[in-house]
Amino acid sequence: MRVCKGCGAVLQDTDPQAAGYTPKTEADYCRRCFRLIHYDDLTVSMRTGIDPDAVLNEIAASDALVLWVVDLFDFEAGMIPGLSRKIGDRDILMVCAKRDILPETLSHDKIARFVFGRLKEMGIHIKGLVMTSMNNEGIDEVRNAVSLLRNGRDVIVMGRANAGKSTLLNHLAGETILASSRYPGTTLALNRLEIDGVTYIDTPGIEIENSLLMQVDEKDLKTILPFTAIKPQVYQLRGDQSFAVGGLFRLDLKGCDHASCVWYIGSRLNLHRSKVSAADALWEKHYGELFSPVPLKNSFRTLTIRKDLDKMDIVVDGLGWASVSGQISTITARAPEHVNVTFRKAML
């Protein structure tokens, strides 16, 4: 039985719509991975259908060091509630990927304090923390940490879909072996590879079912996901203010006085500001045109809270976040159904 070097699926030449299909039986990669690697072309979507419990059970059953990859930009989506209970007392090395997406003014120390604070709140314990960037920065630190912590064991790599697991392993290997892309569901099965005498086991991404990335057409991911350092968009607020991020998310801030709102989202997204009193009419008039992209289903829910922290973030899984400070009486978030919205102490 031969498996695809890119995604781990068993290679087959009978069903073009199924995982592992290749018209060339001697190929090392399935057609899907070949086109992803060479052309960034998604021929078959596999972003749903991978059982997250099955992945976690595989990790719990292995005697391996766990390399947990989390996307710093999409940190909240990367969290796995009850992780310690689900995988037992496995040693965890956390790799916070895509450090270079965050503003350069944010220091490593401040990021680390934020990460450890959130892990403490969730009852998750780790043995070490390393930050990496898309340009290979931090890879030597990962190698050193793995060498220190693995004690002769294999290393099993886990994380939410789209966190950057396969990209990290390609950087460690110094060549493109695994398929990596912006599309959730790139890795489909356990995939073993040897790097510098260490056996790494790549696992399928654990579904990000509550992420906006699962609620949009995959062609819109190029617009939503940032690929370079995000540039904060700063707004001074007075009165009642509303913001629409395309047709994906709306944020209404009421009772603003000497307040500010800073957006940390991809530069390709359209951000529209208006008064709350005009927001409903503008949304109805421009939804799907000026306010685009939009989710696959036009079904939204609203969450309203009173601002109880001097500075706080409103985070939308898969989209980014807004940081608000100053006097604001109420905050109303309008997001697609099933998309997770987190109100947290400000990261920056």
C-alpha cells in the first residue's frame, strides 16, 4: 500500500473525487497535492469529514512528544478545549506560528505572557514554547527544543486545520515534502517522515468547525487570510459607531466617548464605518456587493455585552480581531451562525 507523500492518503486511480486519486500509479503525490504544491489549485475540497476525536485518540495512544502548532494570528481558533483531558499527560511543545503576521511592535515577551495567560485560563500545561515565522525564523529553536524534550521518542504534530503544521515540517526538512495551503483539510491521514534522524508524524488538522473559514466559499480565503504583516487600522470614536468587515461581520459600539477601535484583519478585506443609526439600512443595501465577501449562508446571530475591561479584544475565529479602549457602553457583535466570537483581555 502506497500513500501520498503530501497528505498521507492511500494512493488510488479509480475515483477522481476521492482522497488519494492519481492517474499515474507510480506517482509519489496524489493529483490534489500535486496541484496544491505546484499551482495552488484546489481540485477537491476536504475541509470537512475528518473526525477530531479520532485524531486526538491517536495522539493520546502514542508514546510521543506532542508538537502543538497554533496560528498566532488566529490564536483563539487554535485552542482545543479540554486538551489535557483528551490526550492525557503527554508532553507538549507549543509552536506559535506566523509570528511575522503580527505587528513588529509586539515583543516576544508580551506574546509569551499572553499565551501563557490564556493557557492557564484553559487549564492546559506545556513543556515549552517556541515562536516561528513564515520566513523560517525560529526553526532552529524548534529543532533544539525537540532535541531537549523528546527523549528518544517520535514527535507527533497536531493542531487545528490551517495552523501551519505541514509548513513547519517542510521548513524543518529544508524542502517541500508535505502539501501545505490556505485550505483547511490539506493533510488527510497520519503521515510519517524522517528529519535529521527524528520521526515526525503529521496529523490531519483538527476541524475548525466554529471558524469563519468553514463558512465561506474557498475562493474567498485569498481575501480573508493575511499573508503579510497586518497593519493596524485605527479609528477614534465618539457617539454610536458601527463597522462592517465586508459582509462577514459587523461590530456596533454604543456610547463611545474618548474611545478608540483598532482593527487587526487582512489588508484585502473591506472595512466600512458608519453610524449605528444607519448601519442596518447600509447592510441591507450593500450586502453582497460593496459589503463582500459574504458567508455561504445569510444567517447571522448577535452577541451584546457591556464593556467591563479598559482595553479588550473582540475576536472572530478565522477573521481577526478588533481592540477597543476608552469609554464604550455596549458592544454588539454580529457574526454568521456557528462562528465563534471571543471577548478577551487585549493581546496588544
